Amino acid sequence: MAQVTASMAGSVWKILVKEGEQVVQGQDVVILESMKMEIPIQAEVSGTVEKIFVEEGSFVNEGDPLLSLSES
Amino acid sequence: MKIKKVLIANRGEIASRVIRTCQKLGIQAVAVYSEADQALPYVRQADEAYLIGPGPVVKSYLNQEKILEVAQEADVDAIHPGYGLLSENAYFAKKVIDAGLVWIGPRPEVIAQMGEKVTARQVMQKAGVPVVPGSDAVKSVEEAAAIAQEIGFPVLLKASSGGGGMGMYLCHGMDELRSQFPLAQQRAKALFGDDTFFVEKWISPARHIEVQVIGDQHGNVIHLFERECSVQRRNQKVIEESLSPSISQETRQRLYEAALLAARSMHYTNAGTIEFVVDSEENFYFLEMNTRLQVEHPVTEAITGVDLVELQFAIAEGKELPWKQEEMKARGHAIEFRLYAENPKNFYPSPGLLQELSFPVLEGVRIDAGYETGNTVTPFYDPMIAKVIVSGSWREEVIEKAKDALSKISVSGIQTNLPVLLQVLDHPSFVAGKYDTNILNSLPRE
């Protein structure tokens, strides 16, 4: 299982996927907002979204898990 | 009326900047701050400071009710909004005035007109100021496509309520326009609460040149020359200078005339800035008007000797402008450098603890900093840490002095764009004064 983590501190602006959805490596899965900039976070591996740990609007620190993927 | 006590509805370097003029004028300064900002210098520089909420701006600096509550509690006469945050919020300006306080800025109606880009274009066209070829509000992707076809690609899809580099989408062709439009609308709705869009021709290569204007409540309006703001990343300014090093004297005069025409036509009061895009043939077009003090106002102060914040207070008190246009003189040259907490390669934000932040003390170098050693740059706000303003008699001299000043800045703990600023100072186009808004994209990235 792989985790997608926040590359920097910020708030979760948009979650682009749903639990159970198939994603491919490099696909944007979450958009963070930090210092007035939108920061897209990509899936590092292809797989299925297992669990989403955050909600839109919640604040995350660098390294915090955003969602987990089961590799396909 | 004389302003004796003012609330500064802002944070960081601009709050410190306004406090400095308050101290000079004997005005009591009241600061407001979020939980994330309590250690910043402006909080203790103010005569009084009030905690208004947690870090996120919606819970603190954009919380209008809370700020008005503090204004009542602290018994201030006026509110200075700084830039960004609530400074261009016409509803807030009106609430301030309705609460019996002085709003240090233009009338709310003017803020509202200029805040809506579609309306602003119409006002400018009516006044006889050239605007970028484009449209009024478009209702559908079909309408946007038809206009793009007519004016020719590439085009910019722009949110009417956007600004400051946000809410703009460049489309090179029809497919891109069709795929961007719904996404752009969705984002504008989320960011500005308004998904009205219009289409503008994309002008490239382009320079961004803006004219500072200031008007009093007695119908007098003057300009304070122009600022060249073409060094940008993500459509946000990084370096600004005054005067512009490249335009002809004739174009310069025409820019001033257009700016005055625009400001006079709307009976503009207080400080404002009219931004133009200038193409390679020196044709210029109105882009937007900022109805507030500008981040880069210090370069204008450096070449004119005017304290713009002092003038803002005087005008808000009802005083007449102390000078006529022909009495205004621009002397020498000034360049401002914005020090950002960001990765110098991809310009991504770099929040964190400032283990060290120190600036040299040099003649002709002004530092407007929002932070000091030991402060944390948090992800809630704009990444600007400080502005370095360098002035002198000649542009060449200013560039040399700037290299010296910037190389003597010590900053550690986070990444900054300092290497980029130094790279620009050695860039042949910058040195020659002949650059456009692409200059940062043309820097070598190792």
C-alpha cells in the first residue's frame, strides 16, 4: 500500500478523486493551497484509492498523509 | 477631521510601513493579528494590538465583523486597509464608513467599479482610455469561442473578479479554450464567488507599466510617474523600477495623460494605480486599476521624496493635495526587489522557521521587512518576507548598489528567491533595460 503525502504545509483546496477510484501514476489527486498558490499533488504509483484521510478545507503539515493507494 | 487613532487592517511589512508614518504624524496605531502572526514585528511596533483569530485569513484578516468590533473597542477614527486582504472590498469600505469611521481609500463605488474587470473596461473605454482588444462578460463557452475566433488566438480567459495574477487562463487554440472554460469557471466560483468571465487578446511580448495617481476630495488629481513591473513569475511581480528604463518620452507622456483621464473621469480620491500592458511597438492598453496603496509604492517614494501613506492620511482628512502636477519632479532611479519565501527553481512556496534574517544598513537602501530572525513564515499568507528598495542617481549605479545590498542579506532556515534576484541583476536584457514579462522564464535553471 502506498500513501500520498502533503509536499508542504497548507490547506486542502480540492480532492480530485473518490475512494475506490482507479488512478494512474502522475495523476493529480489533491490540490493544496499554500501561500496563495495552488499546489497539485500527484499519485506516485498507479492503483486504487483506498482511503482518503483529509477533507476539503482541512489544514495539513508537510508529510501528513492525504490518502492511501493499493497498488495495482 | 483630524485622524488621531487608526486601525491597520493588515499584517506584516505593510502594517509596519503604515505604523512608521503614524509615528511620524503622531497618530496612534492599532494593529490586529492572527494566532500565526503574534511574534511578527508589527504587532509590538503598534501602540495597541488585538488578536482577531486563528491563522487562516477567513477566520482573521478577512473577518470584517471582528475587525469592526476591534475598531469600536479601541475607539479609532479611521481604518487603513493596506493592500490585499480587505483593501479592495467595497462592502467592507462601506461598512467602515457606515460605522462612522474614515476609510483611508477611494469611495466604495469606485472600488466596486474597478474590482469588476468587465465594468472597469467599460468605464475606461467611455473615458477614452485604450483597453486590450476583447469582450464584455461572456455567458457561455460558445460565446467565448466566437470572440476568440474574431480577435485571434492566443487569448486570455479572465475572471471578472480576479486580479493579482489569479483567475487567468491562457488559451492557444479552440480545443484548449473549450477544455479550460468549465474548469476556469469552477475555480473562479470557488476563489472569488463569481464565475463571470471575459476574453482578452494575449499580448506578447509585453511589458507591464503602471502609473501612480492620487486625488483629493476637492477634484484635484495628479500622477506620480510610472513604475515598470515586467519582472514577474506566475503573473506576480518580483522586481519593480521607476522610471521605466525603456519607453520613449512620448509614450511616457501619453501614459500619464491616459492615467489622468481615467482617474479624473471617475473623480478618483486617494492613492490608486492604473496598470497598462505595453506591446513591442509601445502601444499600450488598460489592464486593471488597483484602488489602494501598491506593494511597490516605495520606488515612487524614492524618486519623488513623497511619503504616500502620509498623503493618504491627509486626503482622507479632507486636505487638499499640497502640490500641482508641474511641481512634481522625478529624481534619479529606484528599484524594488521582493524577497519571497520560495524555492528559487520552481517558485514553489517554502514556509518555515527563519533561523536567521538580517539586512545590511547601506546608504540608498531601504528595507521594508515583515519578519525578523526567529519568526515563522506560515502557509496562510503571501510568501513575501521583505522588500529591498535601492535608489541612486543613475540606473547603472542602482544596479551595482543592489548587487552589493542583496549579497549582504543573510537568510537561513527556509528557501528564498534571493539567487533569482541576483541572477536578474546580471541578465543582459535587464542591464540594458530592455526586458519583457518573460524575463524570468529565460533565466538558466541549473
